[in-house]
Amino acid sequence: MKNVLIISSSPRRNGNSGQLCAEFARGAREAGCSVETVALREKQIGFCRGCEACVKTSGGCVQQDDMAELIEKACRADALVFASPIYFMALSAQLKVFIDRFIAGENRIRASSGKKAYLITTCAAPEDFPRDQHAAANAAFRGFLQCLRTVELGGILNASGLSEPGQAAGTKWAAQAFEMGRGI
């Protein structure tokens, strides 16, 4: 049985990215996976201090917060799903802090292979908006995976036109999230 860890970075409960996480989880469970969803809004994660103590020693991060637990969960998972609303054409601050702090787990996750990572983003701008609202977030995610080296891109779902909280339910985006999860 594959273990899937979903990291939801929305500050809202039952927001659009959360709804798409739930659909991904439903699809993954249908495929026989074990799924855990973590809402970053419920975790205490400080900003990376750039001290590199986690790199220079094998003792992990000097900060005593929830990040150590999340790194452990990510290292044990077979698939990682990251979900973020798009704010000003970028990932949420919550997810960016998670990514920055993941330097403390970078070497551990590199020691594993076969992991896949998925990105789900949501934004209010309509699909036909003249600029790609998701491009910077997608690039940041791909850069994160390049740093991790052994984690492969499993897929990216960019959902647009979701201007109201909770609007994703029953949309084509929800169906795509379900199928992405079922495809693990």
C-alpha cells in the first residue's frame, strides 16, 4: 500500500485548494492508498533562519517546531501532494516557508527514490486571463523538486476561475484532482 502525504497550505478551512485536496485523497484511497492530509495553518513553523545548522550537522533544524514532524512524514511517504492558493501569482507564504525549511530534510529525502510529488494550485482569475497566474508557482515547485533530486514530478493541476471560497466542489477541477489521486 502506498502512503500519500497531502500538504495543504491554504489559510482557509474548506477553501478551494482544500476541496481539491479532498478529491485527490478520495481518488488515492480508491486506488488503495493510505492518505494523510496536513493543514499547514494548524502547524507552528518558523521561518528558515539561514544558519545552515541542519546542513552542517546531522542534528536537524535548531528550531523546535512542527517542521521536524512534517519532514519525517514526508520522508516516509511514497507520494507528496502540495496544494496552494495563488496569491499575487505565487505560492502561498505558508507553503514557501515549508519549502524553505525543508532544507533540514533534503539529504534524507534524497536517499530515497521512487517518490512522486504533485502540485495543486487554485486562483480566482478566469482561465482566459491573459497572463498565466500559475506559472511562477509551477516554476517554484519544479525548482524545489530539482533541489530534492530524487523526487519525480507526478503531476500539476492548476485550477482557475475559483473566486469564491468552496467553489471547487463539483467542477472539472475536482474531477481532475480525483483522477490524479486515483492514478497513483
